Amino acid sequence: MDLAIIDGRLIDPATGLDRRGGLFVRDGRIAAVGEAPAGFAPAATLDARGLVVAPGFVDLSARLREPGLEYKATLESELRAAVAGGVTSLACPPDTDPPLDEPGLVQMLRHRARLLNQAHVYPVGALTQRLAGEALTEMGELADAGCVAFSNADHPLADTQVLLRALQYAQTFGHRVWLRPQDAHLARGGVAHEGVVATRLGLPTVPAIAETVALSTIFALARETGSRVHVARLSSAGGVAMLRAAKAEGLRVTADVGVHHLHLCDVDIGWFDPQARFVPPLRGTRDREALRAALADGTIDAVCSDHAPVDDDAKLLPFAEAEPGATGLELLLPLTLQWARDAGLPLLAALDRITRRPADLLGVDAGTLRVGGPADVCVFDPDEPWRVLPPELSSQGKNSPFAGLEVVGRARWTIVGGHVVHAARR
């Protein structure tokens, strides 16, 4: 179907585009930017006056809960949430049940996602069998099945020899390795950041050195092997400083931050609010400000939703027993825009962190309005206020620490492969 999106503010961080004009789609691809091609006769036209026309957002971490955890969420519900938030491409971690450590599981997930015809799903394969941290998976076979990277998710990988072999193998065959930096022993049993809040509440802690000790090992092995390593969900000021030094040294390292960690800190636990329990935990205000500044100056490459839908029963427990995680796909846009406004950054820079940069980290053709590229587009109102009301969220997981708060910025239309897959109710 030929589609015209007219009179919008076109923004594409990949090319530096920021001007008014139209976007024209033919056969699922972008046919022209600015002015319509000769003889173009669209079957449908979207009036984008007062709206922003941007590449569809790319999310580096969205748990879809399939296979095996459908009582928390389903592929259908979470992809519906993705497009409602303007996300057209997403990476899903391997910590499903069973984990994504077999090619057949990866192929099944991708097939199911294609049938739903919503956002593009890019599986991250398990780095070790059963995520047990003992034996490597067949990364080559998993890559052939469609995995774009390999990770042990939040499961500890304490055996440094296994990690060394994984990085050596990945370097040899050009695979991407994503690691969540947390020392398994220092973090054991902890549920909150080590600080005044956890002490006052009597909660077992995860000290910031659990992250920096793990980063020290990761960077040493990256230096030894020359491999590309992506640090997932950085959370501390100390970790930011180490990442900055590693990049200055020339190590092939990148990093992302969860969008919740840009706005919340350990104080937001309040009186044991389980909605504020995350992995990694919300840290101190100094850590939060360091993360915000590092994302602004490019030390941290991208921001992700860290979407983790949880069933109500798992959240209606005492803080230390509640399951960590929060819904995030539908909040990625407004929370990123709020961070950029607070930092004094232009809209082009804000969108860069959720389009071009994460697409580069995934190594996929996404996150741009390039002529000839896939017509994955989000048309959004950057000034529309709306209240986060859990029953109205598309995700099956209604858990959010932002419930009841007003945010600004909302997707009006989401287009995937040239088809309108989401249109906001007016």
C-alpha cells in the first residue's frame, strides 16, 4: 500500500534531518522524503501537522515472556504494547522458559512474531546452555537461526574461564556479546542499593562495587581478546567512570541504560514499594545524575525500556520477595523526552538514543528515514500530556513505578513495513 505522511516535522538522527515536509511510502519502503515522487498516488494519507515524523524506535531490551512465561505476558500483548509506544524493532533477552539456547526455540519465536505482523523481534541468544554459566551454547547455529547477539541475561556468569572462551569465540566469528555487569557473590541475596535508604528499611543490599568489580573483569577480558562487548543496563557512577576510561583506551565497548534509572533512585522505594524493585537496583542520586550526564555526552550509547512485565501476584508481596521489573515499552518515548528536556538537549539528540544508536548496536537495518530503507515510522505528538493508568496500558504487565503520574509525548501512528499497525484513540 502506498502511504503519504504529510506536513510533519521530519526528524532523522541518522542523517541529521530536521525540517518540515512529507514522507512517502511505497511497497513497504520509504520512496521519498520531503516532496512526493512524480506520479505518486497514495492509497492513504496521514496528516501530521503539529506532529513529529521519526524513525520507529529501537529497543535493546524488552522481555516478551514467550516461550514459557505466558502467565506474565504474551507475544501478542507485548508487541501490541511495543507499537503503542512507537517501538518498531526490539531485542528480547534469552531468559525465557526454556531459555533461548536452541535454534528451534529461536526460529519458533521469530515465526510467531512474523505472524503477528507488529514490531520486528530480534532474539538475543543464550551465551551459556540453560543460562547456567557452565558450557557455551552453539553460537553459530543460534546466529543462523536469527540471534543478533548473545547474553546470559541477569544470570550470573561467575566462571571467568567460561567468559574468556565466550569472548574468544565471539571475536573469531564476529558475534556480539552483551553482558550485565554484576558480581554474583557481592550481589548475592541483595535487593536494594547499599545506602542510607536500604539501611533504614533493613533491606539486604547490592553494593555498587558489585557492578564495578564485574566491569573490571569484563574490560580486562575485552582487552585481552579484542572482542566487542556491550554492557547492558549500567547503573552506577563508578561504572560510568570505568566505561568512559575503557572507551578512551580504545576498547570496543558500548553500553545502554534502562530508562527507569534515568528518573528514579533508591529514595523512590519509599516505604517498601515493590513497583520500585529492579535489577540492577535503583541506586543513589549521584549515580542517577551520572547516568543522565553519560547518556547526554555519549559515554552511554543508548537508552532502553528494560521492559519486564510481571504478574500482579508476583508484585503484591513484601519488597524483598516481589519479582523485580516494570513495564516500559509504552513509556520509552515520554521518559526519554523528559530526560532530554531536563538535559537541555534538542529533540534530534533525544531520538538518536532510541533510533540510530540502538539500531547500530543491534546491527539491523532500522532507526532511519533513509530513502529505500524499511518504512518503520513513528508519528508522535511531543507535547501531548497523558496519565499513566495501568489498566489502559496495552502490555499484559500493568506494573509501573510511574502509575498515576502525568508524562508528555505519545505515539499517534506507528507504521511497520509501510502498514499502520497502531493508531491512537483520540
